[in-house]
Amino acid sequence: QKYEREYHTIRQKDGELTGEFMKRFLRLAGFVGKKAGLPEEQAKHFKWALSDWILDGIVNTKFTDVAQVANAGRNIELLRERGGVNNKRNRDGIVFSLRIRIIIRE
């Protein structure tokens, strides 16, 4: 009963990587057993337990298992670590975005 309550209130901690959280989540789901639900239900529960800044990137995506959610979350973490897609800097260290002009010839 204690494990069930914890399972239903689990959240990713600040600074906790998605992979670490997945291990903690799956360990707890193992203790809860069948009440944790099918893999799709566990994936949905895991997705909504992620940090808000990760959840923002995957909120409209459906997953079939926890590993898929964790992979998507890790990709978002990596993107954030790199500072986004356009992280070029000029000589003064100021970030500017790379703009590409497309020329269409007839």
C-alpha cells in the first residue's frame, strides 16, 4: 500500500537525469506489480511524472513503453545541454542564429 501511494505521487527530482528517474520508476513499478498497469499505462504515468521542461517537449506524443519516454526525455536533455540548435557565437561571445536564404531559380 505504501508503494502504491508512492507510485501514484512519484515525480522527477530537480537535477535527476531521465535515465536515473526511469530506473527509480521501474523499480517502484516492480514493487507495485500488476496495479502499475500495462506498459502503455506505465509510459503515460512516467511521462506525466517528468520535469515540466521535459514534458513540454513530449506532451502531445504517445508512447508504448517507459523506455521510449526515457529516450525522448534524454534527447531533450541533450538538446538543452547544447543550448539549443542554433548556438553559434560571434567574436564577442553573443549568440546569434544562423539564417539560411533559399534561392529558387526558374
